Amino acid sequence: MEDFVYFGLARALHVVAVVLWIGGVAFVTTTLIPSLNKMGDTEKRWDLFERLEGRFAFQAKIVTLVTGLTGFYMLEYMQAWERYQQVQFWWLHLMTLVWLIFTLILFVLEPLVLHRRFRLMATENSDRALALLHRMHVALLALSLITVFGTVAGVHGLFVF
């Protein structure tokens, strides 16, 4: 296959992975956590959250890996590393930052610190723990949506400085 075909496949996989990843974050933020807030039994809601979030975390790990690998491939194929030194490609910096944040959370912080910490917080004050978790998801979703919007606009020549 020609190199440009691989590049096209990488770009398509990149976009699909981002859709699954950020779409999942949107679901957890706007649907799952608010629904759990309405459950009366705090033990059951945390068990349900951990079951559902755990399944999504597995998916998120896969799609963030695909996103990172395809992003790296596209940068290398285009020899576009110097774009990190140019302000008009601010969206590339933001994409990388969001990817790094989620990768750090999914592969390091969540398994080593966050899972136990939130479980402990939930046993002490479930409402407070869920509220903090929701605020964190809202912030990550907002940053992710700004990034997606800025990236699509930037790739199509908008917001050029």
C-alpha cells in the first residue's frame, strides 16, 4: 500500500478512537454520574459506578493508546514535529496535553491512587465523593471538547494567528 493510504487509515483510526474516548467521557459526565446521584443506596451506587466505569476504563485505555500511536505516526509521516514550536498550532499542543492527562490518569493515577482514594472517600461521605468526581469529569470533558473544537477548526485553517 502507498504511504498516503496508511496515513489516511491512521487519521481515520485516530478520529474514531477520539470519538469513542471523548464520547465515553461525555456519557459518564452527563448521564452516568448524574443518574447515580439519584440513587438512594450509596453502597449500591458506588458498586454500580465501579462496574460501569471499570468497563469504560478498559475501552478508554485501548482508544487512548490508539489515539497516541496514530497521532505519533501522523506527526512522523508529515515530519510535523516543528509545529510544536509554532503558535498557530496551539490545538496540537492542547491535543497532546489532553492525551497526556488522560493517559496519566488511566494508566498511573487511577490504578495506583484514585481508585482507593475515591472508594475511601465514598465510605466516609458518598455524596461529597461523587460531587468531586463529577466536577473532575466536567473539567476533563470541557477541556476535551475545547480541544476537539479547536483541532477541527485549526486543521481547516481557522484561528490562524
